[in-house]
Amino acid sequence: MSVLLEQPTSMVAYRPNKPTAMVVVADPRVRSTVTRHLWALGVRDVIEASSVAEARPRIGNPRDICVAEVHLPDGSGLSLLSETRAAGWPNGLALSAADDIGAVRNALAGGVKGYVVTGTRNNLGPAARHGAAPIGAAAARMHRRQPGAHGHPNGYRELSGREVEVLRLVAEGQSNKAIGVSMGLSALTVKSHLARIARKLGTGDRAGMVAVALRTGIIH
């Protein structure tokens, strides 16, 4: 699982003495795993829901964070997160089994504070590949980072002009081969650029790199 984006804000800003959360995930096994991760982080009051319809009546009572699956059986988890934000919930974390760059853009536009790609429905435990981090790490980073505490940009190493161009083409949904054709590079060279970008941005997922680049203004 890879953390795709995060904002410099405290996850427990709403009620620091007793963090609270709502987890909205269709699969009961995944829902239970997410809840356990939140407990491990220190959240002690977690309510669970399996659908938009089940979660919506609870929006009127804001909690510190809502973790919602992007694609729920009866609607959009991103829309649900937008509703919670409008109702005063300070943090939202989107969860998806797909590496979907379009969904990342929608999440950013909707003000979602974090986005996590699981890779598979049950891959919520320790990371299995480069650049990955468990869901607890996504929420923990929200908790630890202080507003204004960032480098260039936001603590990430600066990309070269060519790396930025590769990343821009990734954001357009192009494959390594297509990027190579556009830039006059071999697919292997493109892969090498992506590996360097991943190291600099701290995530190996294509959607993750795009999310960080969009949030920090590397690409628009």
C-alpha cells in the first residue's frame, strides 16, 4: 500500500484528548483492518459503515477523520468525504484498491487530506514493495507534520527538468513506451527517470508521484 498524498495538518485537531474516526469500507475484512490501524495510532472511538447510505446519517456529528473507500456499492466515497468536510470534519483519507490517477485528481480537488492505494483488497498490512507505507503511516504523517514545516517543495528533493516532463506525461496517463516516443528516449531510460522520481518523492506508485507533484505544484 502506498501513501499518495498528505496535507500538513494535525489528524487529531478536532478533539485532541480523544481522537475519533469513521471508517466507510464495503469489505468487512478491510474495514476491520483499517479500524485496527487507527486503534494502533491512538484513535479510540471508531464507528464503521459499509455504504454511503449507512454513513451519511452520521455526518452531522463531526469526528476527527473519515476514512472512506473511493468506490462504494451505492456511490462515491470521494463525494462522501466532500460532505464530511463541508460538515466540519477536519480530515479525510481516501482508500482505493486501484492506482487511479484520475481519482487522485478528484481527491485533491475535493480537499481530501490523504489518499492510499492498497494494491489489493487485503493488502493493508506492512508494505510489500518500494515506496510503500501502511495506512497508519498516512494518518500518522498528518498528525506529526506541522503547518509551514517544509523544504523545497514541501520537503521533497527537487526534480530535474526532464524528470518533471516525464512526470507530466505520466499524469496524462501515458505508458513508459509512449513517454519514450514523445521524448525520444528508450523505455529503459524512462524507467530509470521514474525510479529517481520515486526516490525523490518518496512513493513508487505512478498515481502517488502524480499526487505529490500536483499538491506541491511541480506539475499543474
